[in-house]
Amino acid sequence: MGQIQLNQVTKSFGDVNVIPPLDLTIHEGEFTVFVGPSGCGKSTLLRLIAGLEDITSGQIDIDGQDATNLPPAKRGLAMVFQSYALYPHMSVRKNIAFPMKMAGMDEAEQTRRIDAAAKALNLTDYLDRRPGQLSGGQRQRVAIGRAIVREPSAFLFDEPLSNLDAALRVGMRLEISEMHKRLKTTMIYVTHDQVEAMTMADKIVVLQAGVIEQVGSPLELYREPRNKFVAGFIGSPKMNLIEGSEAAKHNAHTIGIRPEHLDVSTTEGQWQGTVGVAEHLGSDTFIHIHGIEGCDPLTVRAGGEVAVKHGDTVYLTPQMQHLHKFGADGLRIS
Amino acid sequence: MARAVTNQRKAINTAAAWAVGLLIFFPILWTILTSFKTEAQAISDPPVLFAFDWTLQNYSDVLDRSNYGRFLMNSIIIAGGSTILGLIIAIPAAWSMAFVPSKKTKDILLWMLSTKMLPAVGVLYPIYLIFIKLGLLDSRTGLIIVLMLMNLPIIVWMLYTYFKEIPGEILEAGRMDGAGLKDKILFILTPMAIPGIASTMLLNFILAWNEAFWTLNLTAAKAAPLTAFIASYSSPEGLFYAKLSAASTMAIAPILILGWFSQKQLVSGLTFGAVK
């Protein structure tokens, strides 16, 4: 249970075509992440799957059944919203019970599922509180609890962690990943944060302007980005994209080299530049280097103990086996 | 040092607030005091504030001369009726404007409010003629309709502001959870909007209760509410200040008490949306 297939799905708002014809298959039990910059259509795509928006044309199949015209609640999917979207006037218990109440489930089963979800999400002590009396992380857990009790064939997450602070975000990220390992249910997760995408996904769908740029596992995308957009979007810090004569030497319009694939030396190397800012993170140092033709500044990821400072002259050597080449059309040259 | 300055500023603010409050309240206080004076004391020069012979004579005279109960009942029915009718019309209107707005929604809202800027007397004549034609003159039904129409823009605006504050995602969560329109209204929206509906109701009731222009012009004896009751004690010679004050006090007392007990609700209702 939990296979979702999109066939030639399109979506237009008036004259604006936000999703051109799109095909995508999400396999059962897969953790799929839709990632892309703001306005790329990832949330719209999720809402089309959820049934909160009607598709303009095409077909959506869920578990082999045509779900295109089914109302959201009949699709067997549960959604967790960015703003949590809890019912503020209901206690946590009633919030979690609401979908079961709507489905007319008997009270004993409701109580059993609420207790199980509360236990799994550490909410047992908060069941009689209202959402307003909870922290952001707890609220998000309630929203997840409300989704879990429906035992859906797939979970849809719409940027669920964006309202949390950085520390909590990392914690919740792990919790959701663990939940996926435990439940083995299909999950579709929308985010603009490529770190979330890389760390959580089995499969990443990179979107830009409603178009799928690439689909693949996190490492596939990292190692073999299909085009310049994916190359620049996946990986942190971003891949350095170098144009001009340096790229021409490699018979490419653009060459790409990730910051971690550049060797730094203070004595010799292929390219020479001047240190602008060196960001010392302890474990790593991100050095921003000026003066290299075709890419200014160029970012290098060096060891935490590298002693360089503003104004120093450094030499860089790209690791050739990690060099990416792109043509004038932006596509990868293999 | 900073704390001393803050305290001093606080004291000044408090004193200023009290001064403004008393200034606004003084006419009401004066009316209430006058209602306990004799007619002679009521017009004495210089006026006496507290040092007079307290009497309930005016109240007993007023109750003897007029049927207070009937005026009171008319006020309750007219203010209550126009409020309920207004809500029945305004809730769906504000609803659709907040949740399924069209390109013209803002214009319609502004237009509705602009009708409040028209002096009421400008439409008195046509409305009077319509009332004669429909046999609504001096009827509670007629007043309920007119007062409802007069306050409808404000009710719609207030409710619209409230409904706007309900996040759309909550309704979408409801849809995902299997709630139909009826369930959404019953279990999600109404409980969330109740504070807003209550304060709108309260404010509208007060406005309708205090409305004098239409009630005086469109009623005679049968449907006259408390505003007409007060007016019946104002005479051109001005010799019945004490009785007029007693009548006024009796007319404003119910709404004053209602306002007193619901002031928290009212204030939060009126400032809703102003501060998030």
C-alpha cells in the first residue's frame, strides 16, 4: 500500500501554468522528498496529490486506483502542515481523535490509537492540554499524531519543520526519519532545505518552475547532477561553477567542482587566489577565495585546523575525478 | 532612576486616563444624580452635586405615567431581533468574503461601509413612504428591518475581520481529516469564531438599543422603544429635568449593566485584528 503515480499531471491557475505535464512514480514505502527553491511548485504538487487542489489535466493513481477526482479524505493520505494547522479550541486528545471521529470509528479503538500515538510521540502527559499551551515541537508532534492515527497509506509533509528553531529542527528530522523506518509507510516530504532532503530521503525530486529537473537517490544527485541547476542546488556549501577559459580547457561550457573536492595549499597548485573570508566551524573551514577567473568567489571546504586568514594567497587544485562538466545548454556532459 | 521615571510616567498616564474617563462618564453621572433630585433642585442655580434630598419620587411618577415595561419589551425585541436577523445575513456574507473572496470583495466591503457615511435623514423620506405602503409604520417588524440594515455593514466588517483570522490551513486540515462542510462549520469554525460572533452581537445590540433617529421617526405608540420613552419626557419648556433624568436612567440602565459585565469581551472584539 502506498504507491502513488502521477501521469501527465498539469496545474494552471488562470493563465499561469505552474505545473507543465509531469510524470512521477513514488513507490510503496519510499521516503520521497520534493525539493526546490520557493515558488518551484513543490507545495502545489503535494497539494495536488493530497486533493486540496484540483489538477487541470492528467491522472493521479493511488495504489493502482484512479484517485484524480476523489476528495482528500478518501485518498487514504494524511498531511502534516507547515503551520501545524491544529484545532486551537480542542485538546490534544480531541485533535488527534478528530479524523477518527469523522470516520465514525468506535471509541475504544480511538482511545487505543490515541494512546499508542501519544506514547510514540511523547505526548502522553499533554493529552488534555490545548495546542496554545504547547511548544512548537510539541505542536508538530500533535500534528504528526493526528496523521498517524489514521493509519494512512502515505504521509504528506508540507515543510513541517520550517517553523521550528534550528536545534529542534535537527531533532524532529531524526524523529520523522525514525518514524519512517518503523512504520515503513510511504512518505512525501516537501522542503526547500537541501540538507533535509539529503539526510531524510530515499529519493529526491528536484523541481524548478514546476518541472522535474532530476529524480534520484541523494548520492546519485550529489555525484551525478543532471544539469547545472541540480548541481548548484544539491550540496552544502554549493558547488562552484566555473565558466570561461578554465572550462574551455576541459571542453565544456561550465565546469563544476564541489568545495570539498578542492585541495588547498599555501605553496603550490593549479589556481591561485586570495582569501576573502574564512569561516571556521571547528570541524571544517569554509574559505571564500577571490581572484579565480570565471567564479568569484570560489568556496573551498578545508579541514578545521587550516590556518588561513583574510588576504592570504592560496593555491587550489581540483580533484579531477570529481570534476563535473556541463554544456552550453546547462546539461551534464558525461 | 529609570524605574522612578517609569513609575512617574505611569502615574501621570493613570491620572490622565481617569480624567478622560470621568469626563466621558460625567453626563451619565449627572443624569443619574438628577434623577434622585426634586424638579426644583434639578434646575437650582448654582447646581448641587450631592447635597440634596434624595428622592425616588421621579421614578414612581415616571412608572405611574408611562408603561415602562412595554417600552422595555419593545427595545429588547427590536434590538435583539435586528441583531439576530443581522447575524443570519452577515455570517454567510462575511464567510464567503473571508474564505472564497472574489476580485470585488474588497470593493464590496468598502462600498458597504461607505453607506454608513450617508446621513440617515437623507433616506428618511423614501423609507417613510415605503413603510406607509407596506404598513410597517409603528411596527416592531419595520424597526427590526431598518435597524438591521443600518448596522449590517458594521456586522459584516467585524465578522469578516474575525473569519479572516482563521487560518485557511486549519480548514484544509479539516478536509484531510474527512470533515464535510457541515462538520467544518459545526466542529471547527463555529467554536473558533464564537468569541468574534459574541462580541459582534453585543456591539450590535448596544447600537440598536441606543438608536434614536429611526425609532423616533418611524414609531408612535405601539412599537416605541426606550428611546421614545426618554423623548416623551423632554418638553419644550424644560421643566421636567428630574423626571427626564429618571426616564433616561431607566432606559440606559439595562444596557449599562450588560456593557459592564461584558466589557472584556467588547474591548477584545473591538481591538481584534489590530494587534496580533
